[in-house]
Amino acid sequence: MKHYFNPMSRAITTDWMLKELDVQHERINIDFTASENNTAEFRRINPMGKLPVLIDGDAVVTEVSAICAYLADKFPEKQMAPAVGVVERAVYYRYLFFAGNTIEPAFSLAACGFEHPEPFSAGWGDLPRVLAAIEEMTPETGWALGEHFSAADVVFGGLLDFAVTFKWMEPSSKVAAYVERIRQRPAYQATHIAFATA
């Protein structure tokens, strides 16, 4: 298993997921300053020229949510995802895909000072609705699916951590407490704090 990585990319989240799972893999560092993500070789792997990328045998997986979902299903004994067919699996999917499909586009536009001219036609709506949904979805205690930490927390909680760090949002006390619980996890600290202090 190969993980294409740069600490200044979304691959920091998938690196965290790999550490939560304690999975042996080869890390392949991609140097953005040398434009290694734009080489013909890398573009054959991911035409977007972006990280993260996970290669597992013949499988090539891109996108944070997809990689985390793939890894959770590949290692079911680690219990990072609810079983297929149970109600909690639907909730799990919502957290996994709400982060990249809704939160990130809305925050990215807002960070650039833009608003979608027709928010009702945009998949992510508008920032007030996104913030209201984040508030509703953030758990008061524990984790996204209750008392058991899962890949949903890596993806959803990881993006909220990023949003708070880069001041994309002013968190409520509930969101701030959830992000702080995320930051206390040893696997998170092994990835994020190591690079923050490097």
C-alpha cells in the first residue's frame, strides 16, 4: 500500500486515518515546490495532480472521504465504520460526504470573498445553512456516531479542525469542544502536531 503525501495538503487527514488504523504502508512524499504533483508520471496516477492518493495493489483511490471509507472497509476489525446494512451506516455516509461536498465548497468560496449568485441551485447552499448544519451535526459529547470514534470523525472532525485553525469559522462552544477532543487523539497528534512544530 502506497500513500502519496505532503503535509501541506489534504493528505494529512488520510495520514491520520492510516495512523488510527496502525496500517503498514509506504509513504511517498510529493514535493510541491519541485512541482512533483504535475509530472506526467503523477498525472497518470491522478489527473487532478492533487493529494492524497492511495494505491493498494491495482486499486487507485483519490479524495479524502473515499480513501478513509476504503480503508475503514478494508480493515473491518479496526471498527472504524458501522457494518453494511445497519442504520448507523447511513449516518456515517452523511458525515463522510457532507464534509467535502458541502462544507469545503461553502468555506472555500467565503474565504475568497465570494457568494454563489444562486445558492439554492448550488449543492452546498449558502454559508448560513452550512453553519447551521455543522452545529446540528456536531456531537455534544463523544463522536459523530456516539461513543465510538470512526472514519466519520476523521473526515468531518478533521475538516472542522482545519476550518477553525485557518479561521474559516468562529466555532461555537460545542464545535470547539469537539475539535479539542479530536486534537487529543494520539494518532491526530502524531500527524498534525509533528508537522505544525517542524
